Amino acid sequence: TKIDERGGQHPVWDDEFRFQVADTGEQKRLLKVSVFTKEHKIDDLIGEAEVDVASTLSKGEFDDWVKLTRNGRDVGEVYLEMTFYSAV
């Protein structure tokens, strides 16, 4: 996403991404989310999450908070909205 320059501890990202999803036959389908701070010299990882999108592919929607972790500790949450549109 773009950087929320004045986001502080409560940044807001409102970007849309479109991905093609191939049928791999796998039961578990993961979307990895990583959140970084933008520092002067280096970007620093805040936290990460993995979301199984298999239910989104069958139900068509996902709309919920996802916990971010770093080194096994909870470090916050990010709100995700996903919509799946079948090309067939």
C-alpha cells in the first residue's frame, strides 16, 4: 500500500489489490500480510499475519480484524476486506 504519512499509531490504508487465484488443489490457501514502519534509513517490521483464504473462495467474502504477531507476540490488528469473484 501507499504510506500513511501522518498515520502514527492509527494508520489507515484504503487500497485495492486484484490477484488471480489459480486452482492448486490445496485445502489451505494462505495470504500473508506484513506491516512495516517507514523510517528514515530502514523499514522496520511491525508484525505479520497469515489468513487462510479458502473460506473466502467458497463464501465470496471476508470482512474481519486479523491479529498481527511478531516473534510470537501479539502486536496489533489490521482490518481486511476481501471479495472473491469467479472468472468462470
